[in-house]
Amino acid sequence: MGLDPSLPTGIVMFGGHGAPVMLEIAKRLDRVVDRLQLIMICGHNQKLRAELQAVRTRAPMLVEGFTRDVAHYMSLADFFIGKPGPGSISEALQFHLPVIVERNQRTMPQERYNTEWVTEKRRGIVLRSFADIGLGVQQLLQPETLADLRANARSYSNRALFEIPSILEEVLERHVPHFVPVSPAFTDSRQVGQGAAWAGSS
């Protein structure tokens, strides 16, 4: 793929359609950070892919469009740059990748807590703006910082898939009645028996 196995590698992803900020991230990192290569996943954004492919960088940069091999590219990286969505962060941490995300007035409300969680658990770096991406990556790549963040990323365990059945079972037990009440209109034993049979069948 043209990547250098001796260089630290960042993977940059912003959802299925990429984001224009990826172009600025690539240019800023090439100017500021020595010995760093990037994997840019652009999704369906062919214009962005072409613009990134036209950028000449000092270190290798692999530019990919929409792909089903995200897991493979994640396995090649040392850290993740992207938006603070729960899917993006969770996927990166599954591959033990510290994350670099942004939080400012443009961050969606439902994603703001994710950035607090990243900081609290020391699983990455939160920037006020991707304009500071150079400083953020330099900080992350400090040997002690990178070792600490990667150790914290390795400790992440998302067991939501296994917890869902017990959560659903608890919801059902609390909110779904175990029987349907028989109407008082059923007065004789025959009618009550028929009503009970009907209730059981529902």
C-alpha cells in the first residue's frame, strides 16, 4: 500500500461521506509533524478523494474511498482522528487506537459528552479546533503520552451487545403485564373459562 512500517500512522475518518476538514488536516500535519503517515478514508466523497490524492506530502499518505475494509485499515494505524460520534470512538478503541477529536460550539449536543468521556478516561486528546491538529498529534506522539493513551485504549471493553438481552428482559418484566384481565361481563364459569382461554391466546 506504499506505507512505511517504521513510521507512526494516523487514520482519519469522518463518516461515510468524509468531510472537507480532512484536506486541511492532511496539509497541516504535513507542515508541522515530521515522520508521520496518514490513512485517509473519504467514503463516498469522490471530490475529496481526488483533492487528497493531488496533495504532495513528505511522508506516505494512503487515500481510500468507500471501503468495507475499515477494520483492516484500523489495524494498520496507531491512532485515530475524526468526529466524536459513539460509533467512531468505539470502533477506534476496539483496535486500541487513542483518538483525537474536536469539541466546540459546532459539536452536536449528543456528542459533547463523548468528548468529556475521552478526556476523563484518558483515551485520547480533545481539541477546541482541528486547526490545532499539529499540536495535538505532537502531544499524542510523545512516547510517555502515547504509551499511556494506548494502555487506556486497550483497557476499553464494549460489551453492549451482550448486555442488551438482559436490559430488554428487565424492560419486559417491568412494563408488560403477565396476563390480560378478564372482563366483569363474564359471569358464569363457562364464560370465564372462555375469557381466560382468549386472554391466554393473546
